[in-house]
Amino acid sequence: MTSVRRHVRRGNTLESPDESRIAEFIGRVAPRPHFHPLLDLLTGSVLGFEVLSRGNPPFASPGSMFGEAAKRGCTWEMERACRIAALEKIAALPEDYRSAVYFINVSPDIFSDPRFLERFTQVRLSEYGLDQGQIVIEITEEKAFADVEHFAGLIRHYVNQGFRISLDDFGSGYSGLISLVASTPHYLKLDMAIVRDVHLHDYKQKLLKSMASFASSVNAKLIAEGVESWEELDVLLKFGVRYAQGFLFGLPEAEPYLPTEEMKRTIASLVKRYDSAKVDLDEVIGSLVIRPMTIAKRTVDCRAMDGMFKNSLHLDHVVVLDGEEIGGLVTRQHFYIQTGGAFGYQLFQKKPVETVCKRNPLVVEDRITVTTLAKLAMDRFQEDLYDPVLVVDRNQRFVGSVTMKQIITKAVELEVRCAMGANPLTNLPGNEMIRNWIHDALLLPAYSILYADLDNFKGFNDVYGFLMGDEMLRLTAKVLSESLPSLPAGSRLGHIGGDDFVIVCPGIVDDDAVRRMCEAFDREKMALFREEHVRQGYMDIRDRQGNSFQAPLSTISIAIVDSRRVWVDPHPALFSVVAASLKKKVKEMTREAGRSGFLFEQRIYGGADTLHYEGYGGREAG
């Protein structure tokens, strides 16, 4: 018997029954794009948006949507419908959002499908008014690729076309390693199983540290997925992760959105905790900024731009302005790459120069420090590495640009100055930087200055030797540095010399934070003492006359002066005088208590002379 395959008419085309059922199913699901921001933690800006798909109930979640599509054998059709819906939505967004970067998910099977290679092209994107530089192909981790060589060839094809590649769920297992070797991606999205509760698991932190180091070594941007708590974010920042995504910053929404100002302030305070633990040179880039040639948006075509570059051989870049705001960056090299060859020039010569400009140059505010800017500039992709950095004021009005030569030259100069002033043992800033910090703190409405001094350090040196003495100083620096996150955001640690340290805080210090600092020192110092001394609670020492006596184990004494008890407009040098009397008193009390302690200045200029002592075991009268 001859079988007859019936077709149904849909519009002007004929579809098979299977095609009709698939179309009906996809129409019922009606996939719609949702946007989830990926944040640049250092700048508080949005790196891009991941495009996620949601459908009608009961297929609202991606899992149910694609799970049912797989059962029906129409995964290709469902992913294609999601991509088309995403591109149509992006094309309809306001201009500020339409020019952003979008991460579009593609499963390995679909990425390897010849239909994807045929249909996901530069030409197709241009039909939506988009270009390949805006699209990151995010390859989801589901299984290892059967043909690694074929996969690598596809990656090379899309990278050569100007697309960027992201590998999802990096660190999830064997398939991730195979994909990594084949793809050398621009972005690595850290598997959320590693991120989840990373602050509670030491082995996850070690893994995170290794992955951050690896990503940096291969010039890939590491993005932490699934961030849900400030504790997780704190650890990510500690280990140098710059980009993050997760419900902590907001849920996927039908419209792309930016982080709130409050969110950006909170993130900035966390970032500064770890920046301030290092040498902070605090020199902003204002003196480096130069006003380059600018053109107004839609006033110059590519033929005229070509003439400008040819008539001025020293012209390296031009900034396109939309009013007073940045509309794009045109560099000489990028311009001739885009319009290279007879075909390119013929295609572009009458088009506005914005069609070939760089859409997302590095833009920073004029208040950024040179060291932070150098970090941001060197973290760009290879093709953008030597582009100038564009500078705006706090109202996003264009100020000027800074070249990489200027940034590198100034950063080296500051590093040399820093190295000359830093303590060679602990690498902490020395007297010059500490004086500057105190001077700046006095301009604030609230501040605290902590002077930390080791007790019985000479005795420790006499018993254990100067090499172990150096270890004691390094341990002290480590404990104080690790305590900075519990102090006011922006607190900075310096090493005056010998066994004296200073912490300058832009705010009032909490008693509990200093108490925990003392507890941490008393706990960690035990690793440097012999078992017999730990058991006894003292060291046997001989003085210069040969007399033997018992010296308590080393402790730390902290004298604290803050703005609540200090006269108006004090001279910075007077703090050392106040601290000297405080340290003498707190040292007496730590010796009596046998443990580290701290003392707040309670005397008010012209007021009563009253003191109180805080040992972390309790409160005693002064």
C-alpha cells in the first residue's frame, strides 16, 4: 500500500504534520527574553546582559520549556525561536541598551548543527541593526563534545567573524576542561556550585583562587555565576574576581536594567576593603587627561574620516559626541580594519562614522586613581588593549582621553615611589603615606586612628632570634590586614617601622571589631612559640646583667583616637603625642591581664582626664 503524507497549509507554505505540531507547541510556549545583568564590580557598571528565556505556564522555566522540547524532538526549533525573540527585543530597546553586550545561550548540539552556522551570521544580525561585537555566544555545559576538532573549527570561525565566546559552568567537570582546551574563550563563567557558600568552605576558596589565576593567565574574564549573598561576594572580591552575576543583584526581568545607586555604593565599599589593604597611592588621573579631536554624532561620514586620518598622520583617535556625552570611539587601526579593501571602502564611505566606531570603549570617571585605571585598562581584550581610555566627569560629560603610554608611565612612577616608601619586611606603606592618610582623615566628619604596638617583642627576639622576630612582624601585619574588612570601609593599614603599626579609618571603630582583632592575634601567635612556653604562659629571659626573669608571651596593645574626643582642627603630629600616653597605659593593662587589649582615648581637649581600658575578656576601670 502506498502511504500518503498529508500537509497543512500555513500562509503560503506547506508544512508536514510534524512541523505543524512543532509550530503549534512553540506558539503555545511563546518564549520571551528576560535580561540578567553581569556586573563589573570594580566600576559598578554593567559588563553585559545574559538573555534568558521564559515561556507561558506550564513552561515558564527554561528547564520545563527545553525539557519538553527535547521530548518532542524540537530542541533546534525552540532555541531558534528563543534567539529570534531575543534579537527582536534587543533591536527594539532604547539606544543606550540596544548598544550593550548580550550573552546568548547556545547548547553544544545546536552550536554544532550546520543550520546554526548557516543562519547565525553577521548578515542576519545586521538585519536587526546589530553587529557581532555586541553578541557573546555562551556555550552551555551539558556534555563533552563528540568531535573536539570540529568544535574548535567552529569557534575559530565565529571569533574570526568578530563574535566573542563564553564558556558556561566552568569548573563543573570533565566536559568543561575539554571545552576549554578547544575554545580558548573570552569569558569563563564560574560554575555556581563553586560560588554557592564559598565563604564556608576552604577547599572551594582554594579552587576559586586557582581558577582566578588561570583565567588571568589566558586573558579570559572570569565571571562568578549564582551570587546570592554578600558573604559570597566578599570572598570573590578577596580572590580577585572582578565580574559577577546572581540574584543578589536582582532577578531576570523582561527589560534590561542597571544596578541601583545603593547597590553600587555597597559593592564599592566591599571593593575598597581589599584595595585599601594594599598600597593605595590615591593619585587621580586628572593631570593626565588630554582633550582629543571630537566630532558630533551623525555629522561625519567614513569618507571624511578617511581624509582626516590621511591629512593628519599623528591623529590616533577621534571621539564621537552626542551632545556632551560619549557616542563612540574611532581609532585609526580599527577604522581601517573595518573599511579595509575596495569592497569595505565602497560599502562604508557614505555611511556615518558611527557605523564603524567602537561601541563600548573603556570609560571611567575623572576621580579614578592611576593604579585602579591601570588595572582596568590592562584587563581588556587583546584587540582593545592599546586603545585610549575615555574620561568623563560625575555627570557623564566627556572630559578627555588618556593613552596607554601615559597610564603605564605614571603607574611605574607611582610604583617606584611606593616601593621606596614601603616597609621592606611587610610591604605595607610607610611613614609618608600614613601622614597623608591622617591628613585626609582630619577633613572627614568622623575618623579613627589606631596605633598598634607589640609587647615583649624584644624578649621574643632574644629567645627566638631575629629571623623569628621577622615572622612575628609578618604575622602581626597579616592579622591586622585581615581585620580591615570589619572596620569602616576604606580603612588603611601602614607600618611605621619596628613593631609599630597604624590603621587610619574614615569612621568610628566598633569595640567588637578591635576586640576580635586582639583575639585573632592571641590565637595565631601561638604557632610561633615553643610548646613549653605556651604551656607555661611565659618565656625565660636573661637581661644584660645576666639575671633571669619570666616575660609574658608577646601581646598587642592598640591605642585608639577618634573624632569624638579630639579638639577642632588638630595638627596631625599631635596624634603621636596622644597615642604615646595611651600606649603606655594600655601596655600596663595588657601586662596585668596577660592578653592583648585596646584603649580608647576618653580625654576631651580642655576636659576631664578619664580613661577606660578594653581587654577582650571584659571591661576594667582606668
